[in-house]
Amino acid sequence: MRGDDDERVETIDLVIPGDPPLAARLYRPRAERHGILVFAHGGGWVAGNLETNDALARDLAAVTGAQVLAVDYRLAPE
């Protein structure tokens, strides 16, 4: 698993305006880029966040060459 020191990908944390605003993270391959993937983590609408799928999103960006926009949507109450 790779973290912030992943030389293949740079990350940009974003806030998408709304009520409430949504956190998002853009994973940008340092190599040539081809398109963009919008990534909504699994978890059945009750679990998961940007951090739980960080390694997967980094790998997707690095392997596919696409930018990956991961969205941290609001979860259902438990």
C-alpha cells in the first residue's frame, strides 16, 4: 500500500460546494494523463470514506493513466 509519498500520483484535496459541501480528492498521474474516472467508494451507503479507498484510487490513476476524482459522499445514519 502506498501513501502520500507515492511518486506515481499527486493528490489535490477539494471541496465541492453544496448543502452540505462534499469532500473530494483528485488523483493525478505524474505521467501523461488520459481522461478522468469518477470514483464512488463502496460501503453500502453506510461505511467508507476517502481514506479507506486511498490506495485503490492511487493505483487506478497510476495504472490507467486517468485522473481519478474520488468523492466522499454523505453516509446514511447508523
